Amino acid sequence: MQISVTGTVMKPRQHGYTLVEVLVVTFIIGIIASIIMVNFTVEDIHKPKYFGQYFSRMIPVAQQQAILTPAEIGLLVNKDSIQFLQYDKSWQAIDVSFMAHSTLLLQGINLNLVIDGKVVDLNKKITNPQILFSADGEITPFKLSISAAGVDSYTITSSANGEINVNNE
């Protein structure tokens, strides 16, 4: 038994962790692991679906942005990325946070863009957008097919009046 300078009895030091501490750490590690697993498996299995849903949701946002600003909005589609642009003497990245960045396509996704019945060569690096959104609500009619090996493909079509259709094939 140890006695302190003040005369009180000191308890011996304990080494190790309590059961509650171990359970809390295990719980936190489990949550982090499940989040990582869900992110990898869902995005890997459903790449065309994920990209198709994202893209089909951004089209109406771009239309609304063109009407509200009023400015011409463009969509630049390349083999490996898409980017929303705004025209102000030249095409520039939009300064709205949810549309400001290029969305890089995940590996394994194949895009096929058709405008006015002609297939667009997405391998060419261009700076002007292929799809335009005007301030009066009109949009360049297009058909975008999104596919990957072994997974269902998606087709997004737009008419001149801005109507968007998404088909799972």
C-alpha cells in the first residue's frame, strides 16, 4: 500500500483499456470500414448508372442557371470528363460551387454523344462546348449513351425544348 505525502492512500495505477473504450473504438472502425466498402462497391458496380443519374440531374440545373443568370451555359463533353461552362466574352468555368468542377469519368465508362444525327468524336480535345443551354430555356438536342462492359447501359436524350429522358437498356 502506497501513502502519499499528504497521508492519503494511493490506488495502484491501472494499465490497459476499459471495455467501453474498446467498444467505442471498434464501433468507430466499423463505421469507417462500412463507408469505405459501400463507396467502392456501389461506384464500381454501377458506374454507368451513377454517372447517368448525376448527368441527368445536372441538365435541369444548367437550364435553370441559364434562365436565371441570364447567360448562355455550355456543356463540354470529352472522352474523360464533362464540364459546365458559362459564356462571358469567352467560355469559362461556371462559378457556382456545384457545377464549377469537371467531373472526371471513372475508368471503364464509354460515352457516345450524338448531336443532329451525327456522332461526336469525343477523342478530340476542344474548348467550346457541344451542348448549349440558352437563356430562353432551349437546349441543343442530343443523345448521350453511357455504357460499361458487363453492366446495363443508359441513354439520356434531350429535345430542343429541354425535355430530358433517361432510358436504362
